[in-house]
Amino acid sequence: MASLDEIRNTRLQKLKLLKEKGIDPYPIESHIHYTLKEVVEQFEALSGKTEEITVGGRIMSLREQGAVIFIDLFDGTARFQVLVHKDKLSEEAFDLFTKTVDIGDFIEVTGILFVTKRGQQTVEAHSWTMLAKSLRPLPEKWHGLQDVEERFRRRYLDTVMDEEIRKRFVTRSKIITAIRDFYNNAGYLEVETPRLQALPGGATALPFMTHHNSLDTDFYLTIAQELYLKQLLIGGFSKVYEIGRKFRNEGIDVTHNPEFTMLESNEAFSDAESQMVFIEALLRDIVQKVFHSNEIMYDENKITIPANDFERITFYDLLKKYAGLAHPETTTREEAAVFADKLGIRIAPADGLEKILDLIYKKACRPKLIQPTFIVDYPTAFNPFAKRKANDTTLIDRFQLVVGGLEIVNAFSELNNPIDQKERYEEQDIKKKQGDGDISPSDQTYLEAMEYGMPPNGGIGIGIDRLVMVLTDSRNIREVILFPTLKPKN
């Protein structure tokens, strides 16, 4: 078997031959009449015409049978067969084709449509043009590679060689389009907020930091856009949303990538209850529009998107039911730490009670929530931006949606009381001094804005990547991100 260097050198010689013939192997123009998908869809009408058509694409296979060569072209829309026959081309054109063309090359073919004896729709080539000469061979057994990361490092090969993976990212785009359509039709305005922020606020996560030379100022890559969206509510906008990249300096695993896509929205005069109804309708709409069904498969589980209310369970009841923690509402940090240790959960000295309870939930409870389930009524310490429950101020009016064991949505009735917000910030600052790194720092600019008056509102955060994971039956977040974060090879 020839080495990669040998193959590349051979192709360089073919490139040289094209140039010697006065042919530009990378011409500025192409003259394609139809996409291959259009040829397939309009084959009967096009094949009934006498004039030639021009199609183009990448050669995915090449089968020589003496004076006859069959090739499969792929242009990103469809695959289509081309017949290159010695009797249908000039001698020079056929000879050049056999001496210079390889699998992986982009070519343009002009000819007529016909159906082979085997019933295969085909273009009979009367002339051809090189559009882009490839210098490296496409991998023959791409998914046989033991180093799976190579698929992510060279995603362009991953998508060109595997139709299912390519379709997955088409589906991802359709899902995001359906989300945008739903929000737009509901009267929301799509906005853009800063990616460089003076304070990494709006969520509890470790940020990435960078430095702006001209301003001689440190900035943080955004971990959330929530605080900016709520400032827009103060500024007179009633419904706003943003779909954008977020950056969190956290570990990489099957559900976490340091750079990810998040949707966040805020609706004035709304609350967690109405936002749950909104999320139910959104999920139904996405699944119906994209998959034309109310059912999906994830991790060998059939998941049904209910036509009525989704299941609900309180955070404490969840710990009782699935973790076996008898009295989570009154347990101490020490008791929770002992319980977590029995489950094999590692606890850091700076981890507070709510952090430990959250770790217990993630280990013992979340994987068991397969059907769409809202978790409601969290302890106040779980989020510094959520309103307290009117009937129990130790709880916040927050919910998460879990589907297939994955957290898809985080939402709550947004805190609009600047005095309470200041007190919550002070609690967070104390935790930070005690060593907790996942803290949303006090933001005086945001507090000042709140004092001008913020309408009551409901906020929603949707992890787009995790949602796509569930809807496309993907077990690793890197399978739904085109270019996931990887450690450099060298």
C-alpha cells in the first residue's frame, strides 16, 4: 500500500500535467446548471430534453471498466452517477481524465441524462472540467480509526465520508431554525449582547479571561447573557432572546464543552409557571416540525412529548424518591457529605450544602428522568437571580427540564427586587471568599439598573447542544458540535 507521501506526490504530478496542458486545476468559474438534488427531482423532465446539462461535485467513487468509467459525484445536495465513455469524449479529454482524475477531486461534467440497463439514473459525459484537484486521498475506513478524536479534528472528512453525521448537523440547523421561528412568532425580539464582559455574571461558572491591549483592561468571555437581557426589559423591550456562544472554563465530558451554544430569553410580566407552558409548546413544536412526530428515540429509550402537561416533581421529592435521602429539606452539610460519600461522590472542602445536594441529584436522580420532567421548587441558595416562592421563602420559583437524563432547560421567575438582589450578591461574595469558584460576582452596574425598576419577568435558558443530543440520539456533546474543543496534538 502506498504511503500518504507517495500518494500526494503522485497527485502533484497529475497537477503538474494539467498545468502543462494549459488547464487551470482551480478555475475561478464553474458553469453548473443544476444541483444534483435538482437533477434527481427533475430527472424525468430533464432527461426528455435533447440539450446537454452541466453538473458538478466531488468524486466519491471511481470504477474503471476499460473504455468505460463510472463515477459517483456528490455536491452536498445528493449523489449522482456519471458515465465517462471513451467513445463519447474526445480522445485527448478521455486520456487526460484517466491520467489526472482521482477520488476526491471536484469536477464539472456536461452531457445528457439517461437510464442504464440496470435502471440507474446517469449523466453521460460529453466533456469535463477539473474544478479542484485534491492532493490527499479521502479515507477509506474513516470510522475504523482507533483515535476517535481524529474525527473531530478533521470534521470535514467526518461529514463528507458519513452521510448520517452530515444529516445530524443538517438536523441541528433545522432545530435552531424551528426554535427561532417559534420565538419570533411568539413576539420575541432577537438581540445581541456582548461576548466580552467586564464581569462574568448571570450564571455560576468559571470564566475565561482575556486582555484588551488598547483599553489595558481584562475582560471575560461571556458565561451567560441573562443580565443584559434583563437590562433590556428595564429599557422598554418586553420579550427578548438571544442564541449565542457561551464560554465556561470547566471540564470536558460527554455533556460539557467549554464553548457551547445557549439560548436565553426573558419575557416581561411572566413567571416560571407561564414559562413552563411556553417550553412545553416549544418542545412539541420542534419535534413535530423537524421529525413529524411526537416521539423520539434516545439511548434506546422511546421518549414521548406529551400533548398535555409534562410531569413535575419538586427537588426535595426527587432526592427522596431516587436518591433515598430521607429528609433533604432539613439535612445538614455534614450529613449530606456523608451520604454523598456513600454514593462515591467526591466533595471539595469549599462545597456548600446546596452544591452537595446538587451532586447527589446529578449522580442518583437525573439519569432516571427519561420522559420530559420539570424539577421545581429549589432551595434559595441554588440561584441568586430567582425569586423566592411566595408561600415559602426558603425556596425559589425555578424549574429545570430534564429529558433523557439530560438537563435541557433552566428557567425561573426572575428576581426584580434590587434590595433582595444585593443581599443575594453578598451571600455569593462570602462563598467566593471561602473558596467556591462557581460564583456570580456582585455587579454594581446591574444593581443600579434594577433600581430604575424592572418589570416582573420569566427567564429561560436552553442548552442547544444538549437539546440536539437528545433529539438526534447522540451520546456525546462533541457529536453535535461541528468543531468541539480539543487539546492541540502538538
